[in-house]
Amino acid sequence: MNKHTPRPWRTIESTNTTMRTVVGPDFLGQGYIADVNGEANARLIAAAPELLQLVKDMREAFYVKGTRKALLAVMERSKSVMEKAEGREG
């Protein structure tokens, strides 16, 4: 299985004015992800690696660690990831 471009992903202006470009940390090397129609769509795609990691961490907190404290810590972190995906990060 191929690995995806390392995070963090972010959006930048595209040469096409109706699009946004999603890039990884090494944009000038191999960091191009996609040109996406619309800012909201681009933000959601840019947050994908962090959202995936969050789901993995939630599963581990619930199934492996099995503690309320572990799950609550991941849930608290989820707030900032969702804010990033929705364009509300501070």
C-alpha cells in the first residue's frame, strides 16, 4: 500500500481563480496533492491526514487503552482538527 503525502497539508491559491490547491509540506518537491473546486472542499481535503489520525487514535483509546481519560483526550483534540477542516482555526 502506498503512503500518502506526509502532513500537514494546507491550501494555497491556485493559478485557476475558481480553484484552491492542496499541498503537503514539501510543495516544491513532491508535495502537490490536488486542485480542488472551492475553499471549503480544499480545507476538508487538507485536513484529511489529521482526521484519519484522529480516527485511529480514537479506536486505540477505546479498544486498546479502554479508558475514559484516553478517549476524552482524543475527543478534546478533535475540536481543533474539526475547526481546521471548517476554516474556523484560530
